[in-house]
Amino acid sequence: MQPEAVITAQAPAPVGPYNQAVKAGGVLYCSGQIALDPATGAMVGDGDVEAETRQVLSNLKAVLAAGGSSPQLVLRTTVFLADLGDFARVNGIYAEVFGEGVSPARACVEVAALPKGARVEIDAIALTS
């Protein structure tokens, strides 16, 4: 079982030495996504955590699709917040994507800072179809 890099133009290019996702043994390991516009590389939302969360989840869904997966096959996520006070607003939007069926296991942590001044970052581990 050789790991396979997953790359899509429908999500932002990595800002460091990593892949958008790696697929191995029927499992997709998605790197954390922040609210970058895939076309321009610019941050979306002007600090609005809800706008950022929608872009983050759009980016994550694009990576899942490129890796042969979907939100329904996500097993686990980690949500990183610059301010845990944003939890309820992020959680409501997160539920729009992951609220049906079996929701993924999840951790949510407050961090001191995120890349490019982001307010939210989400990574995922999913099965592939």
C-alpha cells in the first residue's frame, strides 16, 4: 500500500511542504483547510468567522471529492479556532455539512494563532469510496 498524494485546483494550493490530502489503504487524510479562495489564494471573509467557515468547508469538500470521498464518509475532524467564543457559530455551519447520518468524531481546540490570520481551520480523516 503506497500513499498517494491528492491534489485539486478546486481547493487552495498548500502553503507549505505538504499535500492537500494523502490516500492510503482506503483512508483519506485531509490536511487542514483555512478560508483561502482556491482561485486567488486570498483569505475570504474579512475576519467574519461564519464566512470563513463556509469557505473552509467548501475547500474541504473539494479535497474529499478529489480523493474519492465525501462528507458522509468522514470519520473524524479537528476544528481549530482562534477564539473558542466562535464555537456556536462555527458549529451551526459545520452541522450543515456533517449533521446528517453518522456525524464524525471530532475535537475542537482553541489555538494561539492560525496561518494567514485565519479564525478557523478544519482537517479530516475519511473513508474512500
